[in-house]
Amino acid sequence: MVVSSATHAGTQPFKCGVAAELLRRFGQLRLRVTGASMLPAIWPGDIVTIHSVRLSDVSRGDLVLFFRGQRFFVHRVLDVSDDSLLTRGDSVLGPDLPVSSQELLGRVVSITGAGSMRAPSQLRVIGTLVALAARHSTLVCNLLLRLHACYRQRLRATDVFPPEAAWSN
């Protein structure tokens, strides 16, 4: 799950660096999600609230933010060792390379999207099945994204969900 507020590829590393420094200094950060690797737990356009965390305080199943290759990622922790984490996006086939303590920035403490705020949690049976289907089929993943976009548009039309500009501040 790529997380960023950048609109131009050239400014993304700078913005990610500033955001990482803000998280280190103040211990909390809110970011808009742009990727689909965490479907159905997190959707593109959702806002995640991150709290700074040490590797020793991370548990299996937590959603963590890490910085790699000039980008942020939010993925679920599969395993924790003394010096690294093994993570994977819920709708991604294989695990990521191990995440070091230097790459780890924080843990997701809340997700805001579609007009509501929720705590991150383990996927239930239906969520696990949806993630499994998205993991193995680009068609399913694209269908889920289209359905979600229609849902968000419908919420905006009924003023239940404010326009994107209201979330960017």
C-alpha cells in the first residue's frame, strides 16, 4: 500500500522525507493512502493515522508504516524478529523483504474512510476471502476498486462523505 500526498513523482521523496521527520519529532502523522495492496482493510483515498513505534513494540497482525525506495508503505506484520519485521500487503501474493528498524516509522492506529473512523484489525473471514481473491486476480482487484469508487461517489452525492478537498488539510 503506497501512502503519499505527492502529486508529482519528483516531489514525492522530499514530501516523504518531511513526513517521516514530522512523525519522528511529534509522534503522530496522518496520510492519505494511494495504493491497493491492503484491500479490503484499507482503500485508496482512506486516511491513516500513524503513531511512532519501536520495533520491539510491534506485534504480529499490526499494520505498520515503513519507508523504502523513496516511498511509504503500509503493510501487515506477518512475523517479528529481534532486528526486523516480515510484512505483506493483504492483497499481495508474496511477503516484502524484511523491514529493518531503520525503515520502520510507525503503526497504524486508525483508518478514516467512507465517512467513518475505525481501528485497524485482523481481517475476518469475508475480508480474508476478498483479500485472497484480490491477491490472485487483477480482475477481482480492479472490480473491487471500481465498486468502491462508485460507493464513495454515492456517499458524496448524499453529502454523507465530504469531497476530497475537505480531507487534504
